[in-house]
Amino acid sequence: MRTIFTTGQVAKICKVAPRTVSKWFDSGRLRGYRIPGSQDRRIPREHLVRFLKEHGMPLGELEDEAMGKLLIVGADQQVQSSLAEMISPEDFKLEHASSGFEAGIQAESLHPDCVVIDFAMGRNEALMIAQNLKKNNEYTDTVLVGLLSDDDNASGFDRTLFNETFRKPFDAALLAERIKTLVGRKKQLA
């Protein structure tokens, strides 16, 4: 995953002439920096993605990397819809799975940045999903969030499997904000 772009690379992504990108840069609309002792410009990924979004331009090859991918497993319709209301479709692609088997299939195709596992599906199945994800090298950086029900106490299982746990009922806005923060950190480190 490229983190710094030349004006030529940005021109290809935007389907414009390199000179156009230079004008955007020189006018301050597209942020970046110059190589010391040179006139060459460099544009960091986050500035390019922001520029494209602000100007309604397609993200093209950057779209998959710019959007967070969230998989919600075992949650009822109320939890799904409350989270969907709080998470912008421009920022996150949202998928649902009702079982561990379905979660495995969805994870393979989606490669989620975050998996929210609702313990309402059953404590053992929820833990098995988390353990299987953590065992697989492709998902070691995936953020895991556990939703605990009132009757499910947090003791008796390895909490280190999860980056965060929330007890139901929870504030959907707070959960959405926490997911954005954790995924944002992960994407900055990548």
C-alpha cells in the first residue's frame, strides 16, 4: 500500500495531466511537500484521499483502502440498524453475518478492519469466532469488539482477544466513534 505519491501518480489516479496536479498543489488545494533541494512534489495518501472526497472525485484504486470495512456478527436487527445509523456509508462498508460459519465466509471476501461480535449469539460461538480470527495471520490486525449481554459477565474468558468490549444496552454513537478511532489508528500504522 503506497503512502506517498508523486504528481504523476496522482495524475493517473485522477485521470488528469500532471500539470493539473502541480497547479492544485501550488494553489494549496492539494496538500503535500516538496523534496528538499528539488522542485519535485510529494502528496501523502491521507491528503490525496481528503482532496478527492472534498471535490467529489472518484477514489478509484484508493477506495478499498480509504473505506473502513466493518463486519457485524450475530447482532439482532436493532443493534445492526442503530450502528448503521451512526456509521457513514462513505467511511465504512458494512456487512452482517448471523453465524460463525457465515462470519468466516464474509471475512474472507470483505477482509474487515473491524469485527463486532455480539455475545447474544452464544458465548462459546462468539469466543470461537474471535479465536479463529486471531489465529489467522490475515486478521491479526483486525479490530475486535465484543458486545456483552446483561447476563454475560466479563469474567471467565480471555478479554485480550478483544480490543474493546461494550455491555448492552450501549450508546450506539459511542460504539461507532470508538470503532472509527480504532480503525483509524490501524490504518495510520499500516
